[in-house]
Amino acid sequence: MKYYVAEIPGKVHEKNEDAHYGRIFHDKEGNSCGLFMVADGCSGYAGTIGSNQAVRLVAYDLEQKIKTVEMSEYISVIKDSLVAANEALYKLPAQPRTTFDLVLVCQDSFYVAHLGDSRVYGVYGNNVTQFTEDQSLRGAPTNYLGVPSIDRKSIEERIIITKYDYSINNKPDLILLTTDGLVSRVSEEAIKQNLCLVGEVVDPSIILERLVDEVHIPLSQIARVKESDLIHILSSSGENVDRDVKGCLAEKLIEIYSSGANPQVMGKIDALFKFDDTTMVLVDLNDTVASNFASSKARIGELERSVSSYELQVQTLNGDISGKAKEISKLSLELVVEQGRVNVLRTEKCDLEKKLGEVTEECDMYRDDYLCVEKKCSGVTLKGPAKEDYTVIEALKRLRDNVAKYGIVKGVSGWVREDLKR
């Protein structure tokens, strides 16, 4: 459990008449408890004294009792503390008065005590519940501490205390205690929208910061003002209202208010949306920061494991890539060698083709000689260097067979011609 506080002095009083309290301690059983309060002093009745005294008196008295009594007595001791604070206030010479709201958060429940027009909200995911009802009339509280009775109702009758059991009402994510300054400056819708951001923000203090910004510049309230009223505010403050600007009057008014350029505009807005003291106490029952930190830590562990897995995969892939690179290098080298062999073979092919042309040409010449001899010298006896007699036909047939078997030998044709001469 953690809590966050924001105090915004308003422009209505010289001094901040709000007071607050927040503390986490242990009950009789040693369980953590949280006591949180806001008090809004009533103007004209020593409000600053009233709010601060009430918070101080109740805090001291109630904490001592919570440490000694059973949980079943909590409502009773809360009421006794408020009754005692009320009596102490109206006995003071200044007779101060103050509204008062209290939240006591326990192990399995929480308690809300309420007097006046401050508010207590509970946030359950995307739903916001207002635990208190405004007790006010024409902007003034109708219930407060500092007097014995109001409208013949004693303080005991006027104190409203409600217990919210987690087993029945569930445990809220956030509880917001706020004085009425917030309600006058920020629309109900904007309050709830900001509180519902609890599931989106890392730190609930961001929600409080957003609400503080809206108190300073009441965007949501200005956006709800009728166009005719916007025109009146601007024109009566010396601002020109062109026809082209009419659709953007709210934006123009917000710009002027934010810059502080026109005090008259600022005064009218602050009168329309009373800039009173505002105090907020935001209680984070689930300690969202710690929870988010734990979730983030677990997520970091998951990511680290994923990174390790991916690093292993990358290492394996790098090994595969290195192996493939070596194969490519080897194949590239083999390709170069094969390309050299191809070039050699191409050269040999060209040489063979050239030789084939020469042999074909010589073969044609021998074929012509053969046909000529066959035709003219059929039946002639030939005495050759081998000292054997051949007929020309037989010699030519032998020549033909040798050509077919061994290829063409230069000089054969000349030998045949010499043989024929003999």
C-alpha cells in the first residue's frame, strides 16, 4: 500500500484552509493498516485551525485505539475519535469548523467516515464509485465538525461511517480522498476518466499530476460552457470574437487563460469555476508501482531468456553461414579450375576443328586420286618398293583400307604416283 498527496492553494483564501493526513501502521494483530484523512476548513470559522486540529486530534486518538482493539470495534472507535475531535473544536475560543473525510484501510476491508462536501472515490479497474454524498447547499457544507448539533442532530447522528468488505465489495485499486476544490474545477467525467488510467500508467502519481493540471487550467469545465456564455466572457473582457473563431471559442478561451494574457478572462473563469483550495490523497491499495516493478522484473527475466535463446540460434546460424561460406569458397575455386579446363578444352576443340578441316581437305584429294586411278589403270601390274607385284586396284583398296583404319598419311599419294610411273 502506498499513497500520494497533492495540495493546491486556491485563489479564494489568503491561506490554505485544507488539511490532510496519511500514515501506514500496524493493528493489534500486526497487519498493515492505512489511515488517511482530508479536512476542508469552513470559511469565516477559523477554517485553517479547524481542519488542522481535527486531523491531528483524530490521527493521534484513532491510531492508539486501532493498535489495541479488535476489528469488530473499528466503527465504534472511529466514531468516538470524531466525537472527541468535535468537542475539542467547539471548545476552542475561535470555534473553528471543518468538513471531514476519513478512510481506514485494513487487511480485508476498509472504512469510510464522512461529514460535509469533500468526496471519497473508489476505483475498480475501469469503474469508479463515489462512496460519499455531498452534504451542501448552494456551495456551502451543511455538515461539519465544530458544533454540538446541526438542525437538532447531534454529532453522533451526523457522522456517517460505512464498512466495505473485500469479500463482498471487492478490493479497489485506488481510493481518492479530495476536498471540494477538485469538483469545482474538474468535471465529474474528467475525474473518472483520469482515475480509470490506473491500468495504463506505471505510477499512480501520474494520475494525480493530471488532476492537478486540470485544477490549474479547468479544461473539462470550459469545454462544457455554452457558446453564448463563451462569447459573453470573451467580448466583455475586450477580446474580439470573429465569426471564423466561433467554432473554436473554448480553445481560444483556454489559450488566453493558460497564458494569463487577459486578467479579466481569468477572473471570470475563476468565478465561474471556483478556484478554491484543493487537497487530494490518492491511496494505491495494490502498490501499483511495486506490482508493475515485479511484473517488469518478471518480464525482463522472460526477455533475457528469449534473448539467450535467440543468441544461441544466431550462433548456430552464424556457424551454418560460416560453413556455407566455406563451401561457396571451395566451389568458387573449383569453378575457377573448371573454367580453366573449359578454356583449355575450347582451345583443343578449336585446334581439332582446324585439323579436321585440313584432314578433310587432304582426304578429298586422295579420294579424287583414287577414283582417277581406279578408272584409268584397272588391271595394270605394279612393282613397288615392297618388291611385290600388285594390281593397281588391290593397291588402291589397301590404301583405302589403311586410310579408313589409320587415318591419312601425307606422302601416300606421291608413293602411288611413283609406283604407277614404274
